[in-house]
Amino acid sequence: MGLTHKINTPATQDATLIRLIKQAGGIPFVKTNVPQTMLSFESGNPLFGRSSNPYNPERITGGSSGGEGGLLGSDGSVVGIGSDM
């Protein structure tokens, strides 16, 4: 959720969705950026900064799943799961 007080405190177990993806043979490899507490139209937070548009770095990716949109838009992944909400 982009909260600075959560830095260096990884989850102790996988979320149900991640567990199911792994059981199906998928390989989750990245957690993309989200707005702090998901309460913004811009995908950025004090922990990871602002997500840039892969086609124009002067623009933002926007939205609560903007980090995922930027990853998909730059062909960094073939699928996203939109787990922000």
C-alpha cells in the first residue's frame, strides 16, 4: 500500500491469490507500485515514488493499478492480477 512504516516487513505467508497462482505453475515475480493507501488517481507514494508512463516519462501511469499498467505497457509481463483492491 506504499506505506513507509511497512518497509522491511515482508508478509509471513502468501496471499490466497498468490498461492493459487503458484499451485497452477505461475511465477509471481514483482509487486508493482500503487498510490499510498490507494486513495489517489496517481500511482505514486513516499516509499517507491511515482510510476512513469513507459511511452512518455514526463507523464504518469495513473490510477490505483498504475504500476501494473506501466509494467504491462512496457511488455515487462504478459499478465497482471490487479491485486490492489
